Amino acid sequence: MSTTATSVSGSAKDSTSAQADGTTAADNPTDAEAPNTTRKTDATQSTPEVPVTELDIGVVKQLREERLARQNQQAKMLSSVPSPYAIGVGDVLQIVVWDHPELAAASGAAPTQSQSRPADPPSGFVVDQAGDITFPYAGSIHVVGLRPEEVQKRLASTLGKYFVKPQITVRMASYRAHEVYVDGEVRTPGSVSLNDVPMSLYEAISRAGGFADTADQSDLVLIRGGETYRIDMTQMLASGLAPSRLYLKAGDMLRVSARDQNDVYVMGEVNKPVSAIPQRNGRITLADALSQAGSVNASTADAAQMFVIRGALNSTPQVFHLDGRSPVAMLVAKEFDLQPKDVVYVDGNGLVRFSRVLSLLLPAINAGMTAGILAK
């Protein structure tokens, strides 16, 4: 990856100093043999020194491999073997003791359709805030954190003091304790209850109605245990990692970002400066961004000076440079993936700069000439 550094010193100043010393690159073998040429451009005192990376096929492949490696590492870290469902506060259990119908009345009568409300639990034994249920003869039993078969064994052991070899069935009547939350660009955002079938990333999105048309499938934000993880589903599929192997846990928050939140800015000598929007899969290349901006302006643009500015001053900013005069450069632009909030800038040619400077000077020159004529 070849880089050129940006510093405060101007190129004209460096050139003048070199001529004053009477030295050239040929006289300095150390500079002539340097593999990466250091180009210094004009900057203000507040501008930091930022390396400018020359874009080519090798750089594009390297950046893509690094991004893919980071995504694969995170996906593997989030992937885990799901644990069996554990009973929680608010769950409803259905308990049947066979050959003892008198115990069935303890579960309560099921509400009729006219009396029922969406928040009403079904008939059964509701786990209270202390994590207990109350069953005839057995009294209060702590069940939070247990599986239904473990509750069955405890009840059989306790009821065995009053009945001869009681046959007991324990099953979940309603799953209400554990939920995940799906928000953002899905059709029906809200809470999704977990059950005995582990919930994958795909299932959570499906139960939330699927992706909306404005969703960015490459930017899913998962908040778990106070940590934030960004999931690129497009990259996961490209690398052969199935999102169905990524399971959600109780209390997880999944947010699907909107495409217009991950736009890139195209400015400079283009026909239509625009905020370019990624595709539905979240991908947008340099060629896509230039296409949305109506391509470069053939009259004013310097195709050799195309830049992509990435990052911010409070992190590690990067600047990429592409010489677009070669047809091969368009292949690089088509494969170079932009990231959210990148800035694509196309510089103007020398004639345009001269014309703009002249247009700024002409009013002052005309005013001076007019004043001179009036003075005479």
C-alpha cells in the first residue's frame, strides 16, 4: 500500500528550497531510492499530517480482506451454542397430575373469549416475582432458572409423600419472561418473546415483519450486556457464515439502520453534488457514488485528482487518491467499497482554478481602472 503524506509545508516552497540548494533527486540517492514518494501539499496550521493512499487493485483487495476478517472474527465471537430455555418470572406453567382431577382446579379456569384481554395470562400456574409457584400439597416451589423437566422431578419428589408414584406432566403454557427487542427499519418493530426454540438473527427479523425497503442490511446494531456490536449481514453471507447460526439472548436489542443514515457525500467537480445512498444490501462503491452524482464534469474536473476522505480528526482519518484518467481506474472504482459518511471529492483542473482566481480579481481590477479614469 503506497502512501503519500500531507504536511503543512507547501509544494512550491519545497521546490524553491531545492533549487536554492542546487540539489535534485538525482543528487540525493536516498530520496531517489525511496519506494514511496512523499508528496507535500498546501495545508493550514490546523490541518494534521494525513497519509494519502494511492488506490490500486492490490489496495482494494487488502482493504476488503481486512474488513472481511474483522467481520468474521466478530461473527464467530457472537456465535454460541444456545442454552435450553430456563423458566423466568411471568412464565405460565401447565401442570397435570394424572388420575387426580381434583388438582386441576388449582390452575384456574380459562377466561372466555369475551372476558380475555391481550395481557391476561392463560390458565395455569404463573411464576410470581419471587420466582415461585404454589401447588396443592407441595406448597411454594422455586422454579426460576429451571427447565420444565426439572420442575417435574421436584414436584414428583414432593407429591410422592402424599400420592403413590404420582405421574406428573409439566409443560410451558405461555412464554412471557424473556424477550428481545427489534427496532429500526423493520415492518413491525417491537418486542419478540423467546421460547424453547433458540431464536436466531434471521428469525428475529422475520418475526418483526422482515426488512423494510429503507433498511441497510449491512448495518445491524446488536446491544448485549452494555456492549455494542455492528453486524454486516451482507459480508457474513459473502464469507459463507450463516446469520441463522447467530443466536440472540434474553434482553438483546437489535436495531436495523436506515440506508439514508449511511450515505456518502460526493462533491467537487461533478455534475450533481449529492448525498449518495447505498443499495439495499448496504454496499456502495466509488463508481456507484460517482454515478449517482451524474459522473465527473468533463469540462472542469481533473480526473487525475479524485479523493476519498474517511474518518474524523478525533480518530484516524484516511485519504485515498485515485488517478481516474486510465480505464483501469474505473475497475478500481467499481471494486472500492465506500463506508458510511465517506467524502468523495473531485478536484478541478488548472484552467478552472485560474478562471476562478481571475473572476475574483477582475472586480477589483475594474474598480481600480474606473477610479483611475475618474481621477484623470
